[in-house]
Amino acid sequence: MSDLILAADLGGTNLRMAAVDSVGHPHNITKRPVPKGVSPAGLIDLVEEMSSLCCDGLHGEVRALGFTAPSPIQLDFDGVLTKLPNLGSVTGMNFKRDLEDLFKLPVFMENDATAAAIGENWIGASRDVQNSVCVTLGTGIGGGIIINGEPLRGPDGIGGEIGHITVEPNGRPCKCGSIGCIEEYASATAITRMAVEFGMNVANAGEVYEAWQTGDEKAESVFASMGRYLGITLAGLANALNPEMLVICGGVTAGWDAFSHHVTAEIEKRAYPAAAKRAVVARCGLGDNAGIIGAARSAFLRGSI
Ligand SMILES: [Zn+2]
């Protein structure tokens, strides 16, 4: 009987779950919206309901749970969710302890973007490399760093928070409390905002990309600007960490051909030539499943399964 991890990616909008086997294949991928204002008990009920769907028809034994949360999570994380900007209604709940009580299994947690980096490094774009940086471009910007094959979590779980590196010293205020963070210049939210500032009539980053595909010059300016800011950030990381690979993940990668060449041009311009040559810029290999696959890998390793 094969070993399985019940893995989940908890976001502000959706909860994604699957039963992941020891080669990283996610079975019965299930996605549900997280109700606005959900109570801690409601969230646990949702996990329980989805877990039975994920395990349905599988011949294997669930040995542990692997969960991500959009929150700083250090290795000795006690399970209390404190900093969840989009899930304020469950602030203070001990998610890890509640899940352990329900399932009678060990629960291992990771920051969502760190989990994506672990997943990509296991069987995705950065497999077989020892040093990689994964940046997730969505509503916000998340980051995960793998050094010598190990995720960098830091003593406070903040390791890899690439989204809050400053790119404009006098720039836009960011919800983290700083100003001019890359999140304000290269996330999906930022792409939409810049497009509107350029006078485009768009509601989301996907529409900016659609305009780019028709040759719209304003859309080209938006992606050139966004790609340049992202390249500045990644050039700094290429110099600081000398990784073999820089993986770009998240919904914004749907517009890859609009911005990726601006990113690589900026890295070539700014990073040490050897660091720029070494750091291959790659598009994510696992798409939306990177988080659950990485959460499972983390649970397999930390649980010695
Ligand atoms: Zn910030």
C-alpha cells in the first residue's frame, strides 16, 4: 500500500486539496472557495469534507497532512495563524493542533510560496538543481528560496519574502507597512493599476495581456515596466544567492511572452555576468499544483515517510 500525504494549499480565496503520493502525483484535486468571514470551526469542517473527496477510491494510507498558509511559517511553527490579511476571521486559531485533533495524524505546515518552491524543486521546473529562487506573481507576490537543496525559512518564517523587497525608495505604500515594494509594481494587482493609470479600460491583468496580444502600446509599456521591476529584483537575488534557476510562478505567467524578455534583459544588464549566465529564468512547471505538491514533499521529508 502506498504512502499518501493529504496536502492542502490555503489561500484567502480558495482551499485546494489533494492526496499526493510519494512520486508527487496529486490525486483527486479538490478546490472550494473559503467562505468570507469563515469561523475556525467552519474552516475545519471544510477541510474534513474535502479530505474525504481527496481520499475517495485511493488504495493507500494517509500518513500525514501537509498544509500551506499565506503567512510566515518557521520550522518550529506552533500552528497559531496570526498574520492572514485575507482570512482575518480565523486569526488566532491553532490550525495545526485542530487538524491533528481531527485526523490523529502529524501535520506539517509551510508558507505557501515556500511550498511552491519546494514543489518546483522536487518535480517541477527547478528539479535537479541545488539553488533556486521561486517568485509567485498573483494578487500579491510571494517568494521561496532553496539553498543547497534546503528551503530557507529563517528563524521567524520570513525567509524568502521576495515580494517586499524595495524597488522604489519613494514609491507606493505597501500593505506590509513599507513603501515601494516589488509587490506594488509586478503583481497582477499592480499590472491592472498601471494599465488604468496609462488610461486603459481594463478590470484585470488578463485583459491587459489580451490588449498586448493585439499590439496595444500602452499594454506593452505596462509589461515592459513590470518586467523591468521584476528583473531588478531578480538581478539582486542572482547576485546575492548565485542560483542555477529563477522560477516565475503564479497567474501572471499566463502573460509570459509579454514580460519575460524584459526580465532577462534587466538581469543581464545588472547582475554579475557569471551570475546572470548561471541563473536560468524559467516558467513554473507545476502551475496551480505547486503549493500542494510542495506541502506534500515537506511532510514526506519532515515526517520521515
Ligand atoms: Zn511590502
